[in-house]
Amino acid sequence: MDLRYPCPQCGRAGRADLVEEAAVLSCPHCDYIGLLPLDWQRDLLVTRCPMCACPELFRDARLDPRVWIGFLLGGLALAPLTRFASLAAAAAAGLLLRLAVPERLVCYRCGASLRGHRRGTDRGRFDARERDRVRSAAPPRTARPPRTPRA
């Protein structure tokens, strides 16, 4: 599975290819090393977020808007030469590409996303009220426990 996550320490985007036995995650930008919970998935069915252990996830299969705009601008540029058939072809190609984009699960709390999971039917689409509820009920995330001074 492909995991994309914001680092709890530096906040920069990280990416990891998770195998079933992977339990350690390290940030490529800083010295953060974190342990993933061992029970975040069962038979490729994700039960909770591997980063923050939040069970609230939503399904997302959006295509990057820049890709849509690129297709439409290309079709629009060729439209006078093709009697606007290129615009319809660009829109159709964009729709086919949208269908080919794999679904991902995204955590409401931390924003981590997973691709390559087994599709389940228990996850809904994005809901802003659910995101606000989860984030307001969540305790503040800390990257590391506070250090106690040595005597």
C-alpha cells in the first residue's frame, strides 16, 4: 500500500510503501521515526489510520484539477482547427482518466492517505461536518512526548 502523510514533526509531505509487516516509519526530511500501530489493517482492509489511529476515514477518487485544466486547455487550443471536436475529445479523455484513478482512503484527523487497499463498503465520501467533528474532538497531536530534564 502507498501511504502519503504529513510528518508529525516537520509537517512536510512524506511517502512510504507499506508492506503488511511494516511497523516503523521515518520522515525523509527530518529525524522523525514513528511506530505504526500493528492493527491498522486486516487482510488489506484498512480499519483505521496508520498514522494517528483514527477510525474515521473517507473514500476519495479525485483527479488533480491541474490535469483536468490541462486537458481542457489543450482541447480549447485545438478547437478552431478541429471544429470543436477536440474539446469534446479532451473532456472524454479526462473522464476516462478519472475512472482510471485508483480510490484512496483519507484520514479526517491527520490527512494521511492510502492507496492499494481492499475496497470496503463502510467508508463514505468526504463530509465537512464529520471532519470538523473529528478534528474538534481530537486531542492535539504531538510528534514526540515532552522531554523531562535530567537531574
